[in-house]
Amino acid sequence: MRFLHRYAQRLFNYRTSGEIRQDKPPSYEECVRNPQNGLFFESPPPYTISDNFSGEFIRNERTNTSPNSQNLNLTGLDVHGLGLLPNQGPFRHFKDNDEYECNTPLLYRAVLKATSSLIDREPEYARLNVKWAFDFVSWQPTESQILQAFSYIQLEEKERIAKFMFKRDAKASLIGRLLIRKFISENSHLKYNEIVLKRDKNGKPFILNQEYKNKLKFNVSHHGRLVVLLGCTCDFEVGVDVMTTKHHEGKNLERFFRLMSRNFSENEWKVIMNTDSSEDVRILLFNRYWALKESYLKAVGSGLSVDLATVEFRLKSKFLEINKPVIDTELYVNGLKQIDWFFEETLLDTDHLVAVAYKADKVMDSSTFEFLKYDDIVQNGVPVLPETDLQFVKNFMIKEEEPH
């Protein structure tokens, strides 16, 4: 079967006998693969499947009663524990070649797509996209939030972030670290204080816990007002880069383009400098190409040691739209098309665009970025460090927000 699980909210809603029940989401180890049919269900009940499960299930097509999610009702002779009547309906039958949506909380606010039969796959090989964005500029933390946030990260990261001169940079870095810990904790059985993060020689964070080192991949980027995280339960590297759609005020655009042109192929630069394009369009195209190059380099872990002019992107879609991922951009390295590299681009809002890069055997299902609030990020946090001292907090709070 091919399955599409959409996890819409922390508390999982499902219909039972006309009610909406809210249960605490199960832990990772409680979400297991049923050996009879390859489905993921919670164990113990409410979800149990008998040995003679027929290989198809039935979906209640009635109007959803939950405003936050699409509700999947399983019923029939082989499904027990849901409190549903056999003849509730109308129903639609789904078979092996179908997809379905449900809000079972195996993993929170994410999209899971198994591209081959789950009978033949272990759960950890299912590919999962987690795409989060956070407006760190609008976030004006209180002293209590700073106390809390810094207690959730490792000591070396706390010390590194404390060295930032401006609060804006410190906030961006702090939120990035919190997003990483949130992603790992929600996609493993590790608590915040059990997660060990390190940086490679290029400064890219990775998880040191051996059990998940090659199973959880993630990347973080920040620019403009936003921090973004891309996470994946996969064994391949991923990269993400966010850019503003505007040019920095105060910089001479002509001189900036002249200095940066060496980083683009001849074809890319022709697209950017098209005489029919306005200045705003040229800036947008420049930043779009740059985000693609950065996302690729971050995925391969090469930093800026690669000749960027040899990394050429060919745009098939001329325009980007908000929350409508473009997936047809192609990569050529030294003139050779890279058929196993895939990219997603989208506008997050009118001021920011984002590019996602990954190397895989086939294109993954695209999804949009979810904007989080501070409380969303820390709601399941566990202190890693003793509570930060008040003097540290005061030193943070008196930092200037940004250069004048």
C-alpha cells in the first residue's frame, strides 16, 4: 500500500460514536508497524487489527466535525476498539493502490509518505518532511522566556550565542537550536536532555546519538526575518536556504552584481540580467539562484569551497508563488545534469523565498512550511542545563537589537 499520513495537531482528534476524543499522543516506541498489514497503529488500543485483516479499509466520508483536522474512521469486522457501528456511513473503500489521510499522531505536524509497501519496509525508512518557519524579528522575548530557552540547549551553544553582539543575531541562532531539538525529540524517543548535537568541520549541526545519526537529517537557515528548519527521517543529506526577496538597502546594486557575477554560470547570469526584467525581478532571480546554490552546498557539506559557477541551475518555472512549491528546477554540475538531485522552491511570504535540496532516488512529495509560535517550539521542552542565571539574562536583554 501507499499511505499518506497528515498529522494536523498535537492533540489527536478522532470520531468515536459521534464524539471528538482528545488523547495524549503516543510516544515513538508506542507507534509500531503492525506485522499483518504494514500499517502504523497505536499499541495498545484504541487501534488493533486482527490477524485476518482483509487489506482494505473504509473511510467515513461524512462532514468532519473537527475544525483542525481530517478525521479517518476505521471500521468493519476486522477493526476493534474505535466504538464505531459497522453501518456508519456513507463509506468509501480504499485498496492497496490508494492513498488516505489521517491524523494519527505518529509524528507531530508532518507528512509521511511511504513510497513502497510498508510490509517490505521498516518504519524508519519512511520519508518524512518537516518544514517549519519562525519570525524571530517579531519575537520580543520576556526574561522568563530567555531563562527557559537557554536552559533547553547545550552549554557550548549557549556560550556561542552569548557572544553575538546584537540581539537579532542571537535570537536567530537560539531559535534555530530550539527547532533542531524539537524536530529530533518529536521524531525519536529522545528527550531534549538526551539529545547530543555536534558540528562537523563546516559548522553543520548533526545528531551524535548513534541510534539516530543516520536516520534523522535536518538543516537550518535564517535570513531577513525568518528562521527555517527542514527535517527528514531518511538516510540522505538535506539542505535548506531562506532568502529575502529584496536587496539590502544602502548597498550599491550595480557594484554588488559586478562582484557577485563570478559565482554564476553564463546562462544563469543571462537570466538574471535579462534586459526586459525590472530591478526588482533581477534581485528576486539573483536571490532565488543563490538560495538554490546554498541549499545544495549545505546538503553536500561543501561550504563555499566549490566553484559556484560550475553549479548551474536551470529554472523551468519562471515565477514563484506563496505556498505553491516549484519542483521542476534542474541542476547541472560541470555541465552534467544531476538526475538524482531534487529541489523545491516557494515563496514563504511576499518578503522571503526558500529552497530545499536533497539527493534521492525519486522526488519526494512536496509540502509547505508551517509557521510556528514560540510556545509551539518549546511546548515539550525538557531542561538540558540548570536554569540560566539572572545576570546572563540581563546581559542578553540589554543587547541592541541590530546595528544602527
